[in-house]
Amino acid sequence: MPVNYSPAASLLPVKGIRLSSLDANIRYKHDRDDLTLIEISEGSSVAGVFTQNAFCAAPVKVCRDHLQQEDYIRYLVINAGNANAGTGEEGMTSAQMICAEIADETGTALNSVLPFSTGVIGEQLPYWKIVDRVEELVEKLDAHNWMTAAKAIMTTDTTMKALSKTVEIDGKTVTITGMTKGAGMIEPNMATMLAYVAIDAGIEQDMLQTILNQAVSASFNSISVDSDTSTNDALMLIATGQSGVNLNEVSDLDKNTIIGLIHSTCIELAQAIIRDAEGATKFVTINVEAAPTPSYAKEIAYSVARSPLVKTALFASDPNWGRLLMAVGKAPVKDLDVSKISLWLGETLLLENGQPADSYTEELGQAEMDKEEITVRINLNVGEAKAHVWTSDLSHEYVTINADYRS
Amino acid sequence: MPVNYSPAASLLPVKGIRLSSLDANIRYKHDRDDLTLIEISEGSSVAGVFTQNAFCAAPVKVCRDHLQQEDYIRYLVINAGNANAGTGEEGMTSAQMICAEIADETGTALNSVLPFSTGVIGEQLPYWKIVDRVEELVEKLDAHNWMTAAKAIMTTDTTMKALSKTVEIDGKTVTITGMTKGAGMIEPNMATMLAYVAIDAGIEQDMLQTILNQAVSASFNSISVDSDTSTNDALMLIATGQSGVNLNEVSDLDKNTIIGLIHSTCIELAQAIIRDAEGATKFVTINVEAAPTPSYAKEIAYSVARSPLVKTALFASDPNWGRLLMAVGKAPVKDLDVSKISLWLGETLLLENGQPADSYTEELGQAEMDKEEITVRINLNVGEAKAHVWTSDLSHEYVTINADYRS
């Protein structure tokens, strides 16, 4: 069960985007759709960020190649159930076969199709199951299919994660809709996470990539479930321009509104992943402040967020705050002056300038730990930089899910 | 239950070392001894390595100070049940009070006593419970108390971990006995691990520290249970010289024999920690070879050893070897050429030069995964350096132990 998360009751169409999904029997369990096609109207801009894992999957390589070779991306094809990773040259061929079939069926260039896969690593993708259904996928394309697509891209997710927002600019409505999947193997470098965000404002390619990079840093690259980094992650941001609102033609205020819309959509999707993290019973925010640099702050935040002992204490609602000290102290940063550190669990002061707080009682700590939403605040008192990481706890359910994933 | 590990039936006295233990009621459960004193004869050399955690515990600070100020260490005092970490100035005073009482009772210098603590972090150490029992501890000192001491230093350990070895040199018997505790929070930088190794060969202080540093690199700094790093870890190596064999006076061959005895003792103790790791059901060796540098190899070995998804697959005996690729690929090393990597699970080839091995079958993978002792071999094919890490799997029992540790 996700922590304080209810899936959207409906999603808004984004002008210039059509979607379709069907059950192509790629997943082990054949109980729902697992194949999705997204059509992007001509003239749209598409920006992407991908996994940093050296063993990146075949579809990730194909995406990078196609984005480099082609200015206009027209189709995204996404399968769940098989990651097409660790599959060598055969896997590359499979990904290309799928793109070729879609290009052929729709009369577009091969390079304008991007493939995405998520699921088990190390097994060959049965690409023919996808190729056989392309005609049907294209026929079913419809602007109102975001809900079915958000469900079809799921793997171990317990809920679909998607949202829509709108804003009025110069009397026109700009709509953004985003969907994501991913519940484990989530870490800074975009782990087994797929996300697709489309906005009908017009944004030039270079600007779109810049906006995406900034948005990712504060959202998808500020979450951690288990410190593992997938071979397949990708986040795509699409701007169709079909609302008639163009970023280059609006006031600075409206420009910031549009960029803010993209940022908040990415943050809410990233938080949704943590709320639905494998086995999660807590939603935990680690805030590090007064650090010398943002990366210094983030190293400490991640050291706490990744610690199995912190995460099991969170699962047990045990105010065993010594584990927080341990996790701060083991962070790979230089010259950490523990005598300056103050530490809070929610509103409860644990440590002041490196000394245990006189005001702390076990009852106060327990009251904070009993909450579903927990914030840890770490003040280093040495600078002005800060960082945050959202994370979940480590439960029996996490072990169960990951010990049984393939069965 | 430890994996393929039976505790030693007996331990040999080391000339120049006497020990005593008793139940001082420091632990939550009062069902066994939790306080130990080790007496070291005059003229012995003592070398140590300590945690790298910035929030190191009060006793670690006191150890470092005393080792710097005093040439001859005469007493080590060890309590289980409370780590005296995160306890600020009050914790420093507690550690000093204990040392002062022992110095007073034995007529030695304050600086010749080293304190060690292990257990819960963030609670003040009831030092008076220790001070009150010092007289009794000193009275009980005996060369034959290694077994009781090895049990008294345990926390969540399910078995005592200790061993003795002997070697004949120039007609004299050199004896080494070592004991260690630690089952969770075990990581490269010496986590919640205490180890005491004594040999009755004579070895000068500087040489002893050099031997210890080398031995640690291949043993205690090559293991990982959960990637957490404790505030309290310490490994002490004592050379009493009372066997009459001195490292400076023997042949190069005998010198290597003595150093080898220390190395193999450290390796066996470190492996015992992994065999008794919290919730462990597997003993796993990660070998990385043909790497550009040893540290490059070790980063990759640790990336695999630390991965929760690899560890849950090991727990499930699931040959989901894609997770191994993922874990290799996410290692924080530069210019990893995956097209050169070959990978074996036991004797079974999974990947050859970055391509899935044609010879692999699920049955072969399953047969390897069903074993209690599993070896993963990763050949990078780019250099001549290598590294190993020993690790355990991630089980339900790990979560249970760490969610319940204080109760």
C-alpha cells in the first residue's frame, strides 16, 4: 500500500499526444496491458535523461542513438515485463526491429521512434510479440488513453502514478500530464524508473533539455529506495506547442509559471515513486542544511537515506537515533566537523552542536517515529548550501518482493 | 544460524595475556557476561586500527589519545550493550572514569588503559556499573579465559568467533589467538566490529602496525554485511614476545610464516563475521580480476556486495543474474568497458566479453544459486589488479533483527 497516496481519478489529454496500450503477453503474469505506444505530433520538442549505469540496456542505447541522429521524435514504445538489458547484440537487434515495425506502419523515419523496456534483466526480449501488435497499437491511438498507459507501464508498482495540471496563460489553457513507474531499484541516477511528461506549450529543444536537467536534479535525482541503479531508466519531456502558448513569446512571469509547472510535476511524480516504494510504510524526507556545497549536503542526505540500519529503525518506528549519527558520520565527505552538527527528528531536537540535547526524551522521539511522514533535519552549521532526499523504510515486504520478483 | 561455521572447541592461551569477564548488567538482557578485561604483559607491542566514522564513539577517541601519549598499553576493557557513542562530553568522562579506575586498581598509568564499547548508540554509558566491578575483574584475570571473553564481547552475534593457531620456529612454539564480534553494521571502514588478536612472538611497534594495516586490507576491510559503518570499530593486534621468538631474529622464511599467521587469523575472523552476519543464509565471495587498479577492482566488488537487489536474489537462490550486471554497471568507476567484461557464477559462465553466454542455462544458474557458498567472478579484461569482498545475503531475518534490536 502506498504511503499517503491516492492515484489521480482522471488525467487530462495533452494536445498533440495520443496513446494506446494492450496486453502483448510479455510479463510473467498476463493480467493486464504491458505494451504502450505514445504518438507525438509533428513539430514537438523531446528532451530526455537516461540511466548512468554502464550496463545500460539495449533500448537506452537505441534511444541515445536516435536522439542524436534525428531532430524530430514521433513515437515512444514502452514494454513492461522484460528490460532487454544484458542481452548483448541480440537485444540491440530486438529493439531495432520494434522501431522499424513502428516506422513502417506509421510512415515515419526509423530514428524518430524511441524504445523503452522495463522488467527482468538478462532475458532476451520476445520482440515478435511486440512487432505482431504494432498495427493494432497504431489503430487504438487516442488522446484520452493516459490512464490506461499509466497502468500498462507498471511492474512491481502497486498503484499507477500520474497527474495532470493546467494553467491559463494569455487566455489559453496550457496542460501538462505526466506518468511514471518504478518502485524499487530507485536511486540518484534514474533507477528502473520510466517517466513521460508532456506539455502542450511550445518550448525549443535546447531550452527543453535545460529545463528537464534542472527539474530532474530536485526530483528524480533526489530519491532513494534501495541505492540500486537500473540499467533502463529514462525520463522523457515532450513539448508539443499545440496549446498556442510558446515559451519564447510570453512574459518572464508566465515563462516561470510554465517552468514551475514542469518542476512541480516532476517532484510530485518522484515523490509518488517513494510513496509506492517496494514495501514502504513511511515517507521520509532528509534535509541537510548549512553545508559548504550542495553536493556535500547531498552526500550526507544520501548516506542517511541509503543506510539499511536507519531504514530498518524507521520501519520499526524505533527512535534509535544513534543510527542517524552513524549514517551522517560515515558519509564520504571531507572535514566533517561533528561538533557543529545539530540534528532534528521532526520538531524534536536530538543533537545540538554535536552534544546530545538535554530536552530530548524517548517519548518525544517515539511520537515523531510513530508518524507516517518523517523529516530528518541535519544542520552542519558551516555554510549556506542545502539538499534534500526523499526515501522510504526497509521492511520485510521489501525483501519478500525482491526475493520473489521473477516468480 | 551461521553459514558453515562451528565455533572453536577450545582456545589456546597466549603467553603474556590474561583475561576476565563478568556480567555487569549493561546489556538490556542480563543473561550473560558483558564486561571483559584483557591484561597485556610489560614490554608488549600493541597496534590498532579504528573506525573512520566522523561520529566516532568516546572510547575510540580515548583509545587514539592514549595510544598517542603512551608507549606501553597494559589493559583493554571492553563492554557490550552500550556503544558510548553520540554521548558528547559526558561520554568522554565516562570512558575516562573507567580507565582511571583500572589504572588505580592495577597501579598503572591512566594512558596505558584502552576502553572499548559496543551496543546501542546515543544512550549514556552507566560507567559506575563498570567501575564497581573493576576489583573483581582484576582478581579473575587468567590466561585461560579466552573462551569466556569471546562470548562476553558479543552483541547480536549468534556464535562466538575466535580461533587459535600455532607454529614451531627454532624449536619454540609461537601461539596466536584472536577473537572478534560483529554481525551487522559491517563495512569497509571497520563497522561495529571489535577484534583482538594476540601473538606471543616479539614484534616492534612500528612493524606491528605495518603488519596490521596489510592484514586488515585483505580481511576486515574486505567484508560487507549492510554497507553501514559503525562509530566504534576497533581491531587490536598485540605481540607479547613471551614465546622467545622475535621477528627481528629469525630467518626471512620464518618471518613470513609469522606474518602469514597473523594474516590468516585476520582473514578467518573476518570470514567468521560474514558467516554469522545478521540473517545470513549464504556466504558469498565477490572476486574482481584483470582490473586497472586494486581500488578500481574493490569499488566494483563492493558495488555488487552492497546491492540490496543482488542480496535479496541471493537470499531467494534466484539466478536473476541481470542484477549482477546492474550492480557492476552502477559502480562508481570511470571508463568501465562493459564489452570486455566476463562474468561467472561459480563455474557457470554468464557473460563473455559483454555478451550473454550461449552455454548458459537457467538450470546451471539455479544449481549455483542453490549452494550455501557462492562465488561471483568478474573479469574486466583490462589490467592485472584484483580484489575480493566477502558478503552475505539480505533476508527477512536481517530486517527482523534490526527492527527489533533495542527491544
